[in-house]
Amino acid sequence: SCAAGKTAVVAIFENGSFIVPVESFQQQSYQVIKSPQYSDAVFVIKKADNTYKAFKMNCTHKGVTLKVGNNELSCAAHGSKFSFEGKVTNGPAKTNLQEFEVEVTGNIVKIKPS
């Protein structure tokens, strides 16, 4: 799918949080965000109930950056796969993705990496 080639959006990063406008989720239910102030890519998904989840896009096996595929995040190194809920669906990874705190205020989605 063309989603696999989706490039990361450079997000505002201030006071330790990513700032993403709600409207950036209108075309697609998820975003991959990056910032020069934070070393890792972050996967943010808007769920059907209008809540958001955010995960560090690093495989919990060896820390390799994950790729977004067909309703899953996958690791090119050893084949680990994760659902859009951050859960391991295929090893060798055994640990779910690191989840970040998400707060929605008005038209802003704030993601606080831990």
C-alpha cells in the first residue's frame, strides 16, 4: 500500500511535548511524527472513538525503527510486527511498544514522550 511510503511529519516540539493539530488526522487515521529535538519517530493514531494513542516507533527487540504497513508496524531487521494498538503480533520482540501520554486540548493533540 502507499501508506508504507508515508513520510514523517515534522511536528512542533515544545516543553517536552509534540504538538499536532487535530485536523492533520482528517485524511488518515494516523501520523508518523518527528522532531529535531527528539531522537525517535513517534506513531500517533486516532481511534474510532476519537481518542488517540502514541507509541515510540522503535522495535522492542533491538530498537530498530519500525515501518508502517497494512494496519501494522513492522521491523525490517528480524520480522517483528506490532498492531496499531502497540501490541506484539509477531516475534522475536516480546514486549509491546512503549506508549506515550496523549492529551487533547481543543484542536491540539499533545504527545509527551517519557
